[in-house]
Amino acid sequence: MQTTYLFLFLVLPEGIISLSVLTQSELFVNVDSNASIVLNCTYVTQKGEDISYIQWKKRNGSKYIVLAEFYPDSSADLSKFGDYLKNRSHLVNPGNGSTSAILNINDIRCEDDGFYQCYVWYKPQNTGATGTTRETDVIFEVDAEIPTKFMLRPNNSLDENDMVNLSCNANVGNPNGSIAIWRMDKVSNIPILLNETNSVIKMENCTTIVRITLTYIVSRYDNGVFFSCSSQNRQTQRPAPSRNTSAIEVFYVPSKPRILLTPNKTLYVGDGLQLTCVSDGNPSPTIKWIFHPDNCVNSTEPLLSSNGTLKIYQLKLEDSGAFCCLASNAYGENYQSISQINIKVLDTFINKPTCAASPCGITETCNETHGKVVCTVNNWVAVAFVFVLLATGFCTTTIVLLCRHRQFNKKAANDEEYEAISSNRQLQERDTENARYEALNIAAQTST
């Protein structure tokens, strides 16, 4: 069992006695720890000073009631007002050298929380009897809990300037508890305090139930935020127990658009132009572009654009004028005009050369910029040209080789035919010579 001691300083009026007492002005008790309260009134007297009796009292409303009375070296008893402590208290009476009047309260309850007072009645030397008191505060420490209920009405889908009601109930523990409602932004992650209160609904089980209500008007800047209700008391460690709503969605008309001009310079005929329209709305706005030579508000013919961006690749003289960006959704529309910046396209190079009149080489690309013809090498065309040359050379070489191979084969065939004819001719001549030689031999033999 945990025991908590209280030491009370009793300081009597100057010039009467020098009575001194040790005390503790605040006594903290954790109700979850099965603690007991020990109220100790210890005094030191001077020679000739006599203590008549001592009382431990407890404040009840604006008055104090006596819980116990102590008579040194005699007896100590509970009073009729302290009878509720009969089965859970113990008294220690001063005497036998002890100068402490002790009220020990066990099995503490919620009603034991409060202000206690030690009253000492004494007789200073050569004076009449008098008394003095000193008060101490017994404080029950109970942690604050997560709010039991946090509601947002009517719902989480709202229009701009709608009103929502927030209500939160929480057990703030003890002592000095309060609850607060915060606006939480996921982007900035910085909580903003909307309201805080310690208005008590009821007390139960040594704790305090507090309720807070709040009316809040939403704006477009609240889209995506959520609200938090926190519960705390003076011993609460950060972060405090809290309960959150889900994020709210706020629908609103598109904001006044902003127009970004690229490039932001004097423009010439043939230059490109890009206009970007930026507008915030929920649902996301649809962007339309409108053009008029003087005032685009008077024009109802929209231009084509993509995601708020309008591109003109080659400006003409008649493109000089006013452009308007119109942003709209189901909740309304808003527009912005750059007629005050009026885009003027300057044609200072009307007779400028053109690519048609001054063509570039086969491997070059022609560009007309600010009245000049600029030829730049197109690397891909050059690569393709080289590839064509290589392919042509390869094909020519292949054809020549094929022709030579064919001629070689033809010559070889002719040589074989020639050799065959020569061989036959030699055989025929040899046969003829042999026949003639045999004829001569026969003729010689005949003549013999």
C-alpha cells in the first residue's frame, strides 16, 4: 500500500509564540494505486507553552467540519462528522514525546479529495488560550481519457459558407481538466485552436465529464481539413488524448483565374504563343478560351485548349487582340482577361526571305525566324544520306562481282570446248598420217 504524507507548517502570530510545524501544501494521490492519505500535523513548542487539543478538519462548501480531535497524552477520536471514516481510518495521538497528530485515511474514495485543515488550540505562557490553522489541498490525480464522442453535423460534404456544428464529450480526469476543438490541416500540419472549455457536465468516479460545442462556417480553404477534440488536465503529457473527424469536402465556385503568357515579349508574325489559365475550384473547373479583337467579353466563340493551356503555333496579324479564360463548374464560373496587356503581333519583316525562295541543302532543315532563313544540319537526314550512299556502293559492288563471276565461268567453258576440239583434231590428223604411212609401205612392198 502506498502512503502519502502531509507536513503542515503552522506559523502563529508574531509576538505570541514561536510554534513551528513542517507541512506540505499540496498532497497528490493516484486513485489507481490503492494509496492512503496520511495527514500529519507536527509541532514544536517552547518552554511554558501548552497544547490543549488538535483538530483535523475538511472543507464542506464555505465551512470546515471537524473530522477528528486529538488530546495529547489522553485520547483521539473521530467526531460525528468524521464518522464516515470509522472503518477506514486510524488516529495517532500526540504524547509520550511525540508531537504529531496523524489522521490516516485508507481505502480512499472520491469524496476524500479536497481541502483539509489542522487546527491547534494552545495556551502560551502567561497569556490566554488561542488557536491557529493552516490549510492543505489533497488532490486526486486521474488521467484524462480519449473523448467518448465527437460529432460533426450535418455531414462531411459541404458547400462554401455552410455552417457545421461540432460537439465533443470527454472525461478530463482530475484535476482542472478541459477539452478543446482544433482545426487540423494536412498540408501545413499546424493545429489551430477553435475553442476550449472546462464546463462541467457531471462528476463520477473521481473524474469530471466536460462537454464543448462549436458552430463553424466553412470556406474553400477548409477543403480537406479535419477537426480534432482533445482532453487534458494539468498532468497530461503531450500529445493529449484526442478523437478526430474524417476530412471534410467543401464545394465552391472557381477562383478568379490567373493567366500566364509564354513567351512574355514582343511577338512577331510566325512566332508561337502559349497561354496558361490557372484556377482553383471544387469540382475541378472546366477551362475555355475566348478571343475578340477588342473585348473578349463580347465574344461567345470558344477556342480549343487542353487542360487550361492554349497554344498558337504561328501567329498572324489578326491574332492581335484580347484573350479571356473562363473557368466554370457546377457551382458557377469566373473569368480573367488580358485585354489590358493586349497582345500585338508586329510584322516588321513582311518581305523577309522564305524557305521556299531560299531552300537549304539536302541534309539541312530550313527555319524562318524574325525575317531570316536559318539552315541547320539535320543529323538524321545526313545519316540517311550516308546510309543510301553505302547501300548504293554495296549494290554496285555486288553487281560487278556477279558480272565478273559470270564472265569467268563463260571463259572456262570456252576453254574446255577449245581443248576438246583441238584434241579431236590432233587425233584425226594422227589417224590420217598413220593411214598414209601404211599406204606407202604397202606400195613399196608391191614394187619390190
